[in-house]
Amino acid sequence: MLQTHHLQEKRMLLSGWFDLPLTRIRAVSSEYGYGPEELVNKVIHTLPNQKKRGMARGTKAKHVSLSARQESAQGLWEAIETWSSRQGR
């Protein structure tokens, strides 16, 4: 519980330093395996459509949730649709 409190304090400190909302700051520990799936989900959600699939494929499978895989695949198809519609101009 103390660790969680310290992580929250650090998130609040970073939020103030960089003028970012707490929703944009994730606590992750690669050493203890805390939070990488949540981080990958957030990054994939934030990326433009044409970049989502590459991020999902380049990340260890155990850190990519089913919803992140689905969003990355959907992003790929939407990027292809956008590209092909521009080619028809």
C-alpha cells in the first residue's frame, strides 16, 4: 500500500512539473512487471491509426491486451481506407 501511495505522489509531482493531467501519466515497473499492459494500451490508443499496428507487433505479446490488438488492427484498416481514398482523387 505504501508503494501505491509513493507512486501516486510521483504521478502528482510529474503532473505539476509538466502541466499534464494525471490521466496522461502511467506508473510502470519493468522490473516488477507492474503496469506494462496498461501503458501499451494507452500508447496504442493515443497513436495515429497508421502507427498502432506496428506498436502492437513490436511489443511482447504478453503486454498487449486483446482490446489493444483489436484497436491496432482496426487502426490499420482505417489507415488503409484513408490512403486508398486519397489515391482515388
